[in-house]
Amino acid sequence: MVKYCIAGGPNDVACTNDQDTEGISLHKFPTVNDDGSEAAKEKRKVRNLWIKFVRKHRPGYVVSPTSVLCSAHFEPSCFTHNLDIAKSCGIRRGLLPDAVPTVDTAGLPAPDVPASDRARRMAVREALAQVGPSTSTTVHDDNEQQGGESGHEVVVGAEVQPPTSDCEGCAVLKKEVHRLQKAVSKLKGKEKKNKEKQADNVHHGLDDPPSSPYEEEDEEEEEEEESSDSSDEADSSDEADSSDEDYVDYTQEESSATESLYSDEDEDEDAETRRNTVDVEPGTHCFDEPKFLVFYNMLISLFSLFCFKCKQDKPSVKVRRNGTMAIVTQFCSSCSNDNESYTWRSQPFILGKYPAGNILLSFGMLMTGISINKTLLLFKHIGMCMFTARTFFKHQATFLWPSILRHWETYRQSLIDQLKGKDNVTWSGDGRYDSMGHSAKYGAYTMFCNTISKMVHFEFLQSNQSGSSNAMELDGAKRCFSFLCSAGLKITTFVSDRHKGITRWLREEQKGTKHFFDLWHVAKSLVRDLKKASQEKGCEIIKEWMKSIKKHLYWCALSCNQGFEQMIVAKWKSILRHISNKHDNHPDPLFTTCEHGPLEQDRKWIYSGSLAHDKLSTVLLKKQRLKDIRKLSSEPQTSCLEGFHSLLNHGHPKMIHFSWMGGVCRHILAILHFNENLKRASQKTKDGKTYYRVTYPKFMLGEEVVREVPSPQTYQYVSDIRKVMLETPKADLAETRLKYSRKAPDPLCSKFTERRSREEAIKRHEEKKQTRTQLCPSEQEQRIMQAQLEAVASTSRVTTARKPARCKKCKQPMKGHRRGVCGTSGD
């Protein structure tokens, strides 16, 4: 028979918990033996509180001997053990003698907070300290009748008889505690060892998820040797059997469970202390030191204790700030005579007169691409002292930009030196604009070397340098070619998108360069045309073949040698016969038979002569498409450049305007980060398996994308730039800034020479704000004219019936007139 909780809940909802509910235990009402003792009176008081709680939502309810309440109506402090501890240690938790239900709910309780290792050890120690069975946790069978004085009884299905005497109870409890200590000792080592493996179970990529802590142990376990009398031996054998049922295959057995508990606690506390202790090696630079947030009151309470110079008590304290640096000055009667008050600063000075925290914060914002406005807003919300945006721009122009540019020059030259002397170097290039529209101000063209997988050079242009926004990509490609050729590098193979201007320029002026198209760009255009064709009436079946046609395009290019144009086209044309269930005798002699194996015959074929097949032929055999397919690249692609542009959106978003110098430096940072983290090794488990991430993006039309999870990113380039900033003389940084400032183009408004001065523009704006448009004619004249027009309209308004429609031939009403037949014509 299933037992249910008798308590009600708010809004006349009954509690639905029963003895089979996960994480719920049922508890009988306290039984009272009315012998007049103080204990009996306390029992009666507690029982009445239980009854009062039930009658809150169920008035007049009569409690029976089988009535129970579930653990959801009690606070966690009412139980003898935490639920997490009870489950892990195999302990049935009960209620304390004075426990009273107070939680007014009709569902599952809030999950208990998982107990820490320290809490587990403390619970075991408390159990060890007990000398007899607690009356508040007496366990009875469901069929056992209430009788005598007892505590709150836990209703369970297994029959466990209570000890008959105190001495026997002590022996049983000690055996139970010893077994639990041994179990906890064995689990501790295994828990630490399998912590990472258990995390792998939620990872998508593991072929075989790590086994649980109970599946990889030795098959045999050593037997315990107990030095006790015959009665103890019988009890220990029973405990050993129950232990084998509850805990199977444990390792790392320790000789003494009690000693291991104490030693483990010391080790855990020591490890926690070591982990939270801040220790800095001598000679560590202030940039690498740990930093802390210190509150104003904490500073005042510290410096108000005594004067740090003359040791006089309770000096007055004054706090000033310089950006993020706090400056504390103490004033006391002894030191004020000498006019030498003690002053303490929270940060050291670097680069001459600048607080290290201010420079470091500006440096970190630029390295991560964080907006200065968002950073200022963050500091404002938390009430932290911060310098202004003007200070950030000063740090950026004086120290940060020149350091980035000097490091980029050295880094780029090292890549060029690495490529000199190499033959058959493959390059790819792509452009990127700074806005999402067609009137971009800046455009960047980046050159990626597929041979060494590095971004080598880029050109950052302003639209007035090329004449228009659309001309920036071609102009950027020309400048990149010119720079690389002047550096002594040869561009024999070049892969790009289908930019018509670049294609024509390479064909006419760069005849020594073989030009190929990127696969993704051609496939993107193909899918767009197929979607449009599938929306026409009678061509809906084309949608079923879109994925196969796209895969066939990739196969045509990747299965051919680079530059074998005729073979690529022959394979591509065979798709029209394939979709009509014809797989041999293709007309092109270079590719006469499909390379696939046996196919399913119940596929939705598009047979020749059908409307869908004719439409598909028009799309696939379009003249311009065949020209593009001839030039498909079979090896290098521009996918790395597309990924780089995605990364660039973090540091140089298109929604925010940057200066020319700011755009150049942010592109450099994105290139340095991309080059350093492109070829990262995949993450491995302890067993040597590779982590994978499986996604199902929309652009794959329901097909999965499996990627290896790479190792964490590195930021060595940040340390290199910081080193340049700290070690380069200020005069050299200023020279670098001046050098690149001369390269900056004139602003777009520079072509408008006839402009008002700033003072004149402001004066004209103020005059416009004060100018008010006069009514013409006057307000009174307009009202008179409006009244006259309304009067004329009201008198001339005549209601006339609408004339019925008549036939143009017989002039008869069209109502009842047969269409196309007139009465006068005799038809």
C-alpha cells in the first residue's frame, strides 16, 4: 500500500508526495505516552503543533496511526543529517525530537545544498561521538504498530529491529560508523581522480563517455579483519554483506579510517590555504602583480589607527584620487609642525609620471577591444574611481598605438623573411568594409599565406583614397600586391572571391599569377539561385536536391587537380543526368560514369523533359556559372579570411566609428591574435581521446557540423607589445606615431573648402533655435476664411441618388442584363 503525505497546500492543493517520490521521506506523527512526565508533555506539545499545521488547510482532520507528513514540510535544520550526506554515506536521515513542520508547500522541496567534504567528515565524527541509538531516528517497518515512547518514525520498506539494550546498540552503531568511515575513505581518492572524467559525460564529443566512479575498480576487495568477540564477528559479517551490496569495487583502501579523516582534513585545509594565499616572487613587475578592490571605509579604518610616521594615535586622514589610484595623506599634531605628513599611494608610477593602474587599464581595454564608454559605465555602476575618456585617448595615442605599430613592423618582417626563397607559395585575399551598407568610410584588404597559414599584410584605406567605397577592395588588392612584390615575394597562385574588378586586373596585368575562386562563394551563389527556382510552380522538387547539388559542387573541385578546368566542368555537367537516374554513358569523354555505388531506387528523381528538370538545367548550366566553376580552387580557400573577419568584429565592430589610426591598430591586434591561435592542438582527455563539439546550424540545412575542441587561447603577443611599450624610449614612440600620422588620409570633409568656422556655425545654430516661423496670413484671418469655407460647403451639400449602370449598346440598366447580349440586337 502506497503512503501519501496528508498535508494540504495553498489554494486548496493537496500535497502529492508519496513514499516513492525521489528525495522525499515520510514521517509519522509523534507518539505520546501520557505518564505525566515532562518528556510526555513536550511530546504532546510537538504533536499538537503537527496537527495544527495539517488543519491549516484541512480543518477538522483526524490523525490516524498511519498518517504521515513528507520531508518537504520541514526546514533542513529539522533533520539529523544533510540529504547529500545521507545518500552518499548510506544513512537514513530522521527528524529531531522537537522538529515541527513549517514549510507551507504542495510540491517537492528546494534541493539541499550539496555538502562539502568538510561537512561529510563532521557528520561522520558526530555519528562516532554518539554512544547509543537516538530515539528520534528509530526505524520501524510499515506494518509495525505504534506503541510506547518513541521519536518521529521514518516509514521505510525494509524491516530493521532496534537494539535491545544500550550495550548492544553501542556495538551496532560503532560497526556502522566504522563501515561508513571506510567507505568515505575509499571514495575520497576516487572522487578526486574521476572529477574530470565525470565532467566528460556532458560533453558532446566523446565516443565513449567516462565510466562512473564505481565501474573501473578492481573486481576483488580485501576482507576486513576484526579483533572482537564472537558476537562482534557475527555483526561485522552482516555489515560486510551490506557493505558489498551498497558499495562495490572500491580502491585506495587505507589502514585506519579515523586517522585518514583527520589527515585528509588537514590536507584539504592546507591546500585551500595555499590556493588562496597570494605570494609574489621578488622582482615581479607591477603589471604581473595581483590587484585588489579596496573600499574607502577600509582605507580610513586602517590609516586612522596611528600615524605611520610618528606613531601618534588617531590622526586625521584625507583621501584623493588620480584615476584609479588612491592617495592617502595622514595629518597629526606632531607631523604637521614639520609640514611632512605621511602620504601613501596605492599604485607605483611607470613611464615617468603615470600611475601603473591607469596605464594598465587603458592597455587592457585596447587589447581586448572593449569600448571606453562601456568601461566607464561599468565603473560608474559599481562606484569605482576611474579616469575620463580623454585620459584613455591620451594613453592610447602616446603609448599604446606606437607600441602596437612598432611590434607589427618587426613581426611582419619576420614573416616576410620566412617566405623569401620559397617557391609555389599560395596566397588568398579578401576585403572587408567598416559598415554594413554601401557607403563605407574605411576598407581593409588582407593577404593570407596559405603555405604558412599566417596573415602577412593588410592595407587599410579610406574611401577618398580610392575615389569611392566600391573601389576600395580593388585598390587594396593592388596595394597589397605592390607591397609584397617590393618585399621580394612572388605571388604565383592567388585565391579570392568572384570580384569582377580583381579578376580582370589579374587577367590583364598580373599574367604570372594563377587566379582561382573560393568554393564557398560560388556555392553560396548556387544555393541562392536554387532556392529561387524551387519556389516556382512545378519546381518544388528542386528543394529536395539542393543539398546533394551543393555537395556535388564541392566534390567536383576537391577531386580534381588544381587548374584542371575541363575535368571540373565535365563532372559538374553530369549532375543533370544523375538526378534523372542516369549514371553512365555521359556525353563528356572525360567523365562518362558516376563514381558512386548502388543507390536507393525510391529516391525522388527529376526526369528529363519535366518542368523542374528544364528549370534546373537553366540554373546549373548558366554561362557565367560555368565560367566560375572552371576557376574553382581545389586546395586553398579563403575560409581562414572569413574566420578572421568574424574575429575582427569583436575588436573593430562595424557599428562603432574609429579613427584611421585606431582602425589600423585594431586590425593589427586581430591579425596577431589570429596568427597565434590558428593552429591550436585539440583538447585531449586523460585517455587520449579528442574532444568534439557537434552543432546543427541553419546554413547546413539540418546537417551536423563536427569540430574538434581546441586548447585554450594564448596571448603571447600581448606580453610582447607590453614589453615594447615599457622598454622603448618615449621619443621613439613619438617618432613612430608621427610616421604613421603622416600616412593617414585627409578627412572626407576636406574637399569642401568653403565652410563656416566653428564659431559661425554655433552662432547660426543658436539663431535658428530662437527663430519662430510666423503665420501667413495671420491666425485671425485664417480662422475667418476657414469658417466661410465650412458654411459654403454645408449649404451646397445636396444628396443625389447614384445613377444605375447602363449598357453602352442598348442603354438599358445592367441589372438583369446578360453579359455580352443586348436586347436591341436580338441575340
